[in-house]
Amino acid sequence: MISLPIPADRLQQMQLPARAVATVGMLVAGFSVMMSWAYPPSALDNVTFYGAPSPLQWHFLALCVLGAACFAVPFLGRARLGRWTRIVAWNAAARTAALGAAAAAAVAIAAITIESGGLVNTDPGVWVGLGGSLVAAGCGLVLPGSPEPGMGRLKSPTWLQIVGITLGIAAVLFAAVFLLSLNEGGEMFFYVALVVSLILTLKEFGIFGWFATAVSLNKRVVVAAAFVAAFVFPFTQGGSDQNMSIAAQVLVFAATALGLNIVVGLVGLLDLGYIAFLGAGAFTAAMLSGSAFATIGWEPPFWLTALISATIASILGLLIGSPTLRVSGDYLAIVTLAFGEIFRITMINLDGTDGPNLTHGPNGIPGIPNLNFFGFDFGKTQEFFGIETGRFANYFWLMLLVLAFIIIVFTNLNRSRIGRGWVAIREDELAAEAMGVNTFALKLLAFAGGAFLAGLAGAVKAHQDTSVVPEQYVFLESAFLVAAVVLGGMGTVMGVLIGATILKVLPEKLRFFSDYRLLLFGLLMVFMMRFRPEGIIADERRQLEFHADDEELAEELEEELIVHQAHYNPDLKGDA
């Protein structure tokens, strides 16, 4: 909180009127959605009407109402609020909502100005929204600081936790559907500003602490609800192949990133050529696909093709890992980077001139047919409950099953003795070797296991894309995979899924910003490394490592880690 140069007694006298003015300011900002924000209808999502807010304006209203409520509730007094004065950080949440609303209104003004050709095309409504939220934010500085929210320690019945989890996942599904429906740059940035502001407000409020406790106590419910939401997602797209194509690509990217998470997140090895294993699986599936351009005259059933593709990618991992895993650090990164380029160049040279004709060189293998399982044609439009779904929805559901398999493999390996050995290597390889851990064999197993999962995803990708060319598997794709693991949280499942989604969806939705997409990507990574180095969803061990300087927080995290380990290892329950 910013400290104002005002005497303490005078500051205390100002708090009651400041809270009242801040509440009115947020209500005024919310009322601005009933006014016109722009003159031309092309600005944002047509915010030109009086008395008829657009969908984006309704989101802005929700943020303003939340902020006004956080400012106003403390008027009830400590006696009526009771323990809720300690459990909820009312003032911090209110200030965050006011600042977020001001930032969102500023983004809206910039978007209207750019899209409409001048500041003159803004209408009074958006300025009222900006002014009201700025007044509320300024008055919020007068209010005292809030204690650390304690909702995470709040006991609640199981049914309430399940309802909260369900509502949270439903909100994520709604946000994803709404985000994919936006096509213009101004809409995208304004919506992202609103969502980020809402998330930060709820974080200050303390709801995420309660949600984290509910998730840790109901993990099976979370997994089931998440997969139900993902399964339902194609039905929300009205048969749109554009958005479902992006969603299917996200799942392929996420499945590959989870395989890399074994190598980078659990073992701590920097692999910059991992995209080659995805390519190996894709090219193998393409050669066995029955395409008119396939170079192998054998078309096994797809389950066997997927197994062969994953096995070949795994063998490739063993071949590259055996001679290179004797080195580490920068040298390993350089060697794996070279391997990725060698794979791509090799695929180009297998054209019948410089080598056997297996891939048709730079032209690749086109015309890969759609899959057909027991009469279910993945290339045809299907109809369920009167709702049509396109071919990409079919591959989305298939990749959802593949992703479920990969998550089961990853989580069980992480909890096993093998997983503990990998973590020991990541923390201190010399100490692990001194304690009898076969470091080389475990690192080789990580390489082969991660490559197997990537090859499996590659087999589906080949049929989904209907063609495979070497230029799909360049170094930049490996860099994005590593970034997804680091951004989401090394060693975690949910973190990597979130990181992969962000890095795959944003470039697709920011095509209007094509010249600067990599700049935004770089700024995002710098921001994360500065303010959240452990990733969006932090692994318990890594979070303890990054917050070791904060003794109170480190002790709390260590207790949580012991309880978490005892949940999976009954021998540790005495220590917990």
C-alpha cells in the first residue's frame, strides 16, 4: 500500500468519507455501461448504445460492482462482520478492483482511439468509467491496509467445496468460450485487462486460498469436472472449425509439453530439440497412414500406428540420450538444439536423391486420410443432441483421451520411486549419485519416456493436420515448448496445461499484432521470471526453494509439503 504524507489522526478522520466517496465512484463507473462509449459501432463490440450494454460492458460492470461491494461492506462494522473482518482483505480487494477498472477503461479508450481513427470518437460513457474508477482508487489509498486473508483456513462443508469447484471450472469454460469468440485486437486487450483485474481482485479478497484448499481436498472431483468441461467445450462452438482447430492444436501442444515436463521439470535437463520427437511420431504415422503419398505400403490400424510412432520416438530418445547425457548444463542444451536441427535436415534429405525416399523431402507427406474407428469417421460432421460438431471437434475429443493417458502416466511416475529419483537428480546430481541413485539410467529413462509421449501426440497430429512437412518442426517450436513448461510451472500438470494454452492461443488470437508477437512473448517471460519465477502453478518443492528467504512463508510451505507427501506415502504420516 502507498503511504500518504498525512498525519495519522487526520488520515483516520478521512477514512469514513473516503470509503463513501470510493463506493460512489465505483457505482458511477459501473453506471457508465448504460451510456455510449464510442461513436462508431466498429469500436470494441459495438458500445454505442445508451441503456443497452454490450457483453464487454457487462464484464466491466461486474468488476465495478465487486469493487463497490468491497468498499461498502466494512460500513457494517466489526461487530456485525465478526471474523469476516480478519478472513477477507476488504480494503486491498477494493483498491485492486478500482485500479483494475481504471486500467481497463484506459485500455478501452486506447482501443476506441486506434480502431476508430482518433480520440474524438470516444463518447462520455468511457470517460465516466475512467473517472469514477480513478476517484475510487484515489480514495482507496486513504484506507488502512488489510490483514493477510485467511479464507484458506476457513472450514467449509464438502458440498460447498464441490459447488465452488464446479462454479470455478464453469467460469473458466465461459471465459475460454468468450475469449475465442473475440476477433478484434481492441476487444482482446480490453477483455484480458478485465479478466486479469478480476483475478487479482479475487486473489486479494482471499477466495483463491479457499479454492486451493477445496481443490487439495477434492482432487478427483476437480479432475472429473475439468474433463467434463473440456468434453462439453466443442458443443459451445456452434460447429465452428476455426476455434476447434485452435483447441485441438492446444491439446497436441499441451500433451507434448507434458512429455517435456518429465525432462525439464522433474529431472532438470534443458532439452532444446524436443520438437524432433513430436516430428518423429508424426512422420512415422504419415508413412503408415495409407496416404497416396505414403512411402511404406503397409497401413496398420491406428492404435498400432500410434504405438509404433511412440516407440520409434522413444528409440530416437535413447539414441540421442546415450551419448549426450554424459554432459550437462549449457553443453546438453547445445547438443539437443543441434539434434533438433539434424532431425529436420534429415527429414528434408530423405527425398530419394540424398537418401531413401521416405518423406518426399521438403514437400513432406500430404493427403493423410482422416481416422476411422469402428465406422466413426473423424473427417465427417457429427450431430449430438441436435448440435453439429466438425472434424476438429472429433480430433479434440481423441486428444482429450490421449492427454488423460499422458496425465495419468506423468502423475504416477512423479509419485513413484523413479519420480523421487528424478527430483533428487534435479536438486543435486552428485548427492543423488552418492546415495546410490543410478543417475544415468534414470536420465535416459526420462528422455525415452518423454519422447514416447511426444511421439504418441505426433501420431494424432499427423492425421489432424492431414499433412506433415519438415518445416513444422523448427527450433522455435522447441523454444515455445520449454517456455510453456517454465511459464506454467516446472514439475506440475495443471501449470503446464495453462502455460501451453496461453502460448498457443495468444499467438493465434494476436495475428493482427503479428510483427510484435515475439516481442510480447519475450516481455511476458521477463515479467514471469521477475515476479513469479516458480511459474503460474508452482510445484511445492520449487516454491519452497524460491521463498527460502521468507522464513515464515518457507515454514508454512514446508508444513504443506510434508502433509502433501504424507497423503501419498503412509510411512510419513507420523511426521505430518
